Amino acid sequence: MLKLYDRELSGNAYKARLLLALLDVPYQRIPVAMKEGRNLVDSAYAGLNPRGQIPTLVDGEDVLWGSTAILCYLALRHDPAGSWLPRDPLPMGRVMQWLELAQNEILGGLFRARGIVKFGLPGDLPAAQATAVSALEVLESRLRGDRWLAGPEPTIADIACFPYVALAWEGGVEIASYAGVRRWVGDVQSLPGFVGMPGIEGQSVG
């Protein structure tokens, strides 16, 4: 059985949990504790993930760390139809450009603002919130006219961008003025098999 090293309040770990739920893939969760903003990592975990971060996925003898790598692996391994990660070059490229947003403006904005407000981590909150707004504007430019980020169906692009957008309020960032983004959050929550996390409701918002 797959093993996922994660933490309940981690949005990045939640990305893996959410895709596993949507794919209906069984797995074992192994929590990694945090103290003063740092993961409590022993030598065994450091051997799995030299960055000492979460999530980490163990599949038999194979180990992967980082939410983006894990999303890609799970989609290729457990979705042979290729709906969550298209195999054709252009559709795949469209997915990857939203993964870039997740690892840049969303990480530097929504993720960082949440860390400062909710967990008391050091940082420039106004700058993080400004970057968060930039991320929301990019998302809205797509979602005001399209249901999903990378194509006509949901992909791992939506999974990668979803958690920290849905948790924006925990960083003091409002999404009320972004109608497309708000609708998309509800659409993700309405997917069959959706699971929530603290701060994100576990049922559809309609």
C-alpha cells in the first residue's frame, strides 16, 4: 500500500490526499509533526526526503517528494485514461503552466500569507498579500470564462492550485470579488470523492 508522509494542516500534503481520494486509491497516512515552523525530521525521514519537507510518497521501493512530483506520478500511475494529466504535448503543457503558477505566485502569495497569519511565520505580510492578489487575478482571467484551468475537464492543474486559494481567508486574503474563482472552488468541492481539510469544508458549497 502507498504511504503518504503528511500533516493535516499542510495544503501541499492535502493536494496529494485530495488526488488520492478522487482517484479512489487506498493509502496509509503517516503524520510528520512540526515545531516552531519546522518539520520534526529524524534520520529515517531524512533518508526518504533530503529536503525534510512534506509530502513524501512511498510506493514499494520507490520514493517521491514534493507535491508537484507526487501529483504527476499519481496521475500517470493511477489514471490510465489520462484525464488528470493529459499525455498529448499541448494539453500537458497547459497543465504544466498552471503548476508553474502554483509554485510561484500562489506559493509566494497565498501560501506565504497563510503561514504568516495562521502560523506566525516571519515574512512581509503586505507583500505576500499583494502577490496573492496577482495570483487570483491570473486565475480569474481564465476562470471567468472557463470551468477548469487547463481544459474542458479537471486536471492536476486544478488540484495544485486549489488548496491555498480555498484557504486564502486564513492569510487575510478575500476571494469574494473573483466570481470565476469562487465558482471554481465550488466546482472542485463538488467533484465525486472530494475530501476536505481544516479550513476547507468537506462538502460541496453548491
